[in-house]
Amino acid sequence: MVTAISRAEINIKVSVGKLHLPVPESVFWDELISRLQATQLSFDTAHAARLASLPLYHRDPFDRMILAQCLVEDLVLATTDIMLGSYGVTVVN
């Protein structure tokens, strides 16, 4: 499963010059979903409600939104940021 939050973060980083993709973002995203054989997870009101109650151990808004999704949906989070495990989600890196 891949979250729409990741797509938003990719687009913002591309637009401010912090990330350069070898192909247009839409092609990159479609290829990513296809290669991973992933489903896409939208950010909804249940995720937003859970986001509001997260402690401020970590301030990155994208990470916090993804954490809220993992908590609501009971998902495992793949990340290199071990700090995110302090929120009670299962983290693999």
C-alpha cells in the first residue's frame, strides 16, 4: 500500500527543487505503483482526526499524516526513521 501523502511530498519536493525525477511525476508514480503492485491509500477524515491527537515527538507534517494513517488502518510503516516507532506503529526499515 502506498499513501497519497507520499505523492504530495514528492510533488512538493520536485516543485521546490529538492528532488529531481528522471521522468514526469505522473509517470514516476504510475511506475512505482505498478512495480510494487501496490494499492493507493487516500487520506481521509478518520486519518485527519487521528493526526490531531498525535503527540509531538516528530514535527514533519508528512510523516505525521502517514503515522496517523498507519494507526487508523493498523499498517506496518516502512521507513529508515526509527523515531517514528515511538508512536506505537510497527516500523520496518
